[in-house]
Amino acid sequence: MEETNQELDPQNQTPNTTNEPTNADKETSNIEFKNRLDLTELRSNMGKVKEEIGKVIVGQNEMIDMLIASLLAKGHSLIEGVPGVAKTISAKLLAKTLAVDFSRIQFTPDLMPSDILGTSVFNLKTTEFEFKQGPIFSNMILIDEINRAPAKTQAALFEVMEEQQITIDGNKYKLESPFMVLATQNPIEQEGTYRLPEAQLDRFLFKINVDYPNLEEEIEILNREHKLKDASKIEAISAFLTGKQISAYQHLVSQVSIEEHLLSYIAQIIVATRSNQFLYLGASPRASISILKASKAFAAMEGRDFVTPEDIKRAAIPVLHHRVIVTPEREMEGLTSNDIIKQIIEKIEIPR
């Protein structure tokens, strides 16, 4: 006799030979797994931001993703690349999609801290000193060629980038949220540039390296430029996100959940940079916090309210490669911080 797989009906204990779903199957099919956080609007609007920027910028998708993630994570980004690879215009386009105050500061060797922060001016009418705010008092700041200015001017940004406030003449001035610094720099091999202090670099969430476009992208750039004629590139971009919306999205991102074993995974990566024989300087606790914030932002951009190991791996290199220093011997051999960070990540077991 052939054996048949028959399911007993719970009511009369008779075999259910039909293909109709049982009550248990119906109950299971009615279960819906929903995010604890509603990230639908955030994901949709961040997609629109990418579309707006994509009207002008060809390729560079990873750079655009990291700029958006930096905004959501309340971080600052440093964009490095040779002149002419759309570093400045990408930052301007991101600012153009947001209905917030925007300031651009061109860094030069003779720029003074007061040119950025502001200064106290004596008012003859009131016979009192009045503080005149500098261009740093804005929501989004674009610092062009940040490594053209010396260390004294760089130091003026330490407090404002970390604490979102400025202390002048014993008075504290809080800056309004959202607040974000986007800085561009040419490679340090370029003439007339200064290496940024380690303390300054550590305050940037990401360092984004921008490469040359490939052949297809170069052709597309030329086609778009030809079709523009005399039209302005930036005029095609419209602002549709308010500062209040951005602040609300930043609050949502901070609530994205992460499992305990993934926190341990981040910590293992950071600790491994401090004991690596190829690194002269490892990453600080600020780096681990930055990976945490960035991985939450990447998860939210995908519409998830939880962090995965892939989010952490994606965040690790742009967060770490400007915070660690390769030993001189390995640097002379051509080994980069990216290479070492990749090796560290590959050696650590991915939690599942």
C-alpha cells in the first residue's frame, strides 16, 4: 500500500484530504511583520534627494549616499579629490534640496578665526561691544578647500563641530539645528595645502574619497553639458525638505535598534585598530560611536529600523580611514589605511 500524508481535522479527527488551508495556516498568513519605527517617509524623501542631485551629478552614488547618511546621523563630512570632480557642487546641491540656511566659506592661507566665527564690534551709539555673527552661524556650512588654511584657523572649528556652540569673550552662542559642515579638500600632495590636524579630522563622521569618472560617465557628463547650453545646473534643483523635517528624521534614526552582539562587533573592530602592528595610531571611542550612528543611518535609508552587520561594514571604512595612521614603513611600501581596515574587518567573525 502507498503511504499518504494526511492532515487530521481538529474537530472530527478525520483526515483533511483537501488543499484548503487550515485555521492555523490562516492565522499564520495574517501575521504582518512591521517596523517598530515608521521610516516610509524618511526613505521616500531621501530617495527624492538622491534623484534631485542625480539631475546634475553623474555617477558618484556612494558619495551621495554617504552625504545623506551624514546628514541623518548629525555628522560632518570631508570630501577629498583632485580639482574638478564635482566635490563642491555636490555639497551645494545637497544644500539646495533643503529649505535651510546655507553658508559657503572659502578657506585661504590668510583666513583668520574671526572671519569664520564672528567678532565683537564697538557700537558708538550704545557705547557697548556687540557680537557680529560670522558665516558659521547657519544650518549647512560648505567649507571649500579646507586644507588651504593653517592650523590656527582649523582650530576655530573644533568646538562648533563637536558641541554645536561657540564661545567668544566668555559668552556661549548655540547654533540652531540641523547643523552640518561639509568640507572639501584637495589631496595633500597638491601645492599650497596643509595636512589637517588629527583632532580636526576626528570630528568628521566620514572622509569621502572621490575618484575620476569612468569612460561612460565622462561621455554622459559631456552630453549633459552640451544639452544645457547656457542654462544653470543648480536651477533645476528644488528645495522640498525643511529643517524641522530633517531634525525629525535625525531623531528617528537615533531610535533605530541594534543588537548587543553587533555593538560588540563594532567594539572588536575599533580595538583591533589599536593593536594592529601596521598602524601607528588606532581609532578612538569617538570612532566607535561614529560607526554606530552611521550604521543606523544606512539602515534607515533602506527602510529598516534595525542595524545589520552589512550596515556596520559599509560604515567602517569611511568612518575609520581618516582616523588611523599607517606606520611610516608600511606607508612607504604603498599600504593604505583602507587596506589595513579591510584586513581587520575580514579577520573578525561576522555575528549572525
